[in-house]
Amino acid sequence: MDKFSYEIVEEIAVLSENPKGWRKELNLVSWSGRPPKFDLRDWAPDHEKMGKGITLSNEEFEGLKKTLSAM
């Protein structure tokens, strides 16, 4: 089985931070060497641990942007 890997290609925004230092971040992340996707999740201060989150393709991210802009 291939080893799980990730690379944060671009840090876009920090949306919040909890008292333990974990931050909810929007980043571009490459998962297991694949093309980067928009990723929204909680990260430990050193980016060594992560919480559950969502990844969005460029098309999904554009759809989300349009929906949020229309609100």
C-alpha cells in the first residue's frame, strides 16, 4: 500500500484559531502527488496533524464562490 502524503502548495487563508493553536485553514493541497485541490480543514500548529475537512476541485470551488457571492 502506498504511503499517504500531502504537500501544502499554497496557504490561502486562516479562518480561525482555537485556544490549543489548531487553525481552520483554506489551502491548496496536493494529496499523494496528485494535482492540488482547494482544501478546508483544521490543522495543528506544525501542519503535522489535521482534522476532517473537505477538498474541492477548481470547478467545485468556482461554484461555491458564485453561491457565496449571491448570498
